[in-house]
Amino acid sequence: MAAPHRRAARMSASPDRSVAIRRATAVAAASLALFLMACIALHLLRPDLDPVDSQMSLYLIGAWGPLLQSAYVALGIGMVALGWGLRLAHAPAARSAAALLLFALAGTSLSITAYAWMDLPGVNRSMEGLIHGVSAQGAFLFATTGMAVQALNFLRDPRWRRAARWALPWALLCFASVWVLALWRDAPRGLAQKTVIVLILGWMVCTLRALWMRAR
């Protein structure tokens, strides 16, 4: 008698999981869209900052700083929602909490970065600036490591193995680019950092699209 009950439970759980995946996908999509629109708007609203030389952290300081702070928090929420949706979409054998945890740590680090200002050039180093630098680097490393772990999870799920063909090399490229950004001090700081951000966002958008197609 137990077997029919288990089958009924699985049948009732599947629609609920699909709804949860669609909701997580919607939250992630809205968060990523908000971040992208805020970044574009800030580059138009802050002509005083050179987009090639100015890091994103400089846009946190000034009249429009709260806009980017909100966008950072939204992106953190979006990463968690994406990780949660992907975990729900995987077969049980391929589910892992590691990627979701890394995305949550990345989102937390990003939120800290938003509200701890960097030290301006020519100003003595402060504890707030140290916290900003550590949390910003942590956000990059947690996010790209989470992307790589998630791409490896794709390989463990037959329905997602085709996605791993592009997701894993892309994630590894993002992870390597974070180290290039940290070690190549002569690179234009603003352009180099924004290139890494675009690579990470591109991976997330493509992964989100794949999740959305499966949720449908």
C-alpha cells in the first residue's frame, strides 16, 4: 500500500516544484535586469567618472550611490534565486547545496561591498576600505567558484549535460579572469573590472534562459 502513496506524493510534488522553479527564475530575471539597468543609467548620470578608469565602486560614492547599492543587493538576491532554481531543477542525484551556498556567500559579500565605501586615491587607508576590498574580492571569487561548481552539477544530470559544454568553460574563464584582474595591476581598472562583470552576468543570463526553458 505504501508504493501508490509514494507515487502520488511524487506526482503532487512535481507541479509544486515547477511553480517554485518558475518563481525563482522570475526573481532572478528581475534582479539581473534591475542591476543591468542601474549600471547603464549610472554611466549616463555620472559623466564626471571615466568609464575606462573608474571602478564600479566609485559609482557608490556620490548622489546616485544608493541606486547602485540597491542594484548590488538585487544582484545578490538574484544569484541566490538562480542557485535555488537550478537546485530544484536538477535530478536528486545531481543536487548539491555547494553551489547555492557559494552564490549566497557571493550575494552577502556583494551587499557588504555596497555599504562599505572604498578608500579614495590619496586618502589614508581605513577599516571601511579594507572591508570593502575584502568583500568585493570575496564576491567575485564566491560567484565564479559557484558558477564552476554549478556547471559541474550539470554534468551529473543527463538533462543538463549539453549545457555543461558551454557553462563549464565559461565559468572557468570567469574564475581565471578574476585572478587576472587581481594580479594585472597595470590594466585599466575600470575597463578590466567591468569586463569581468559582463562575463559573469553573461553566464548568469544564459544559465537563467536554460532554466526558464526547462521550467516551461
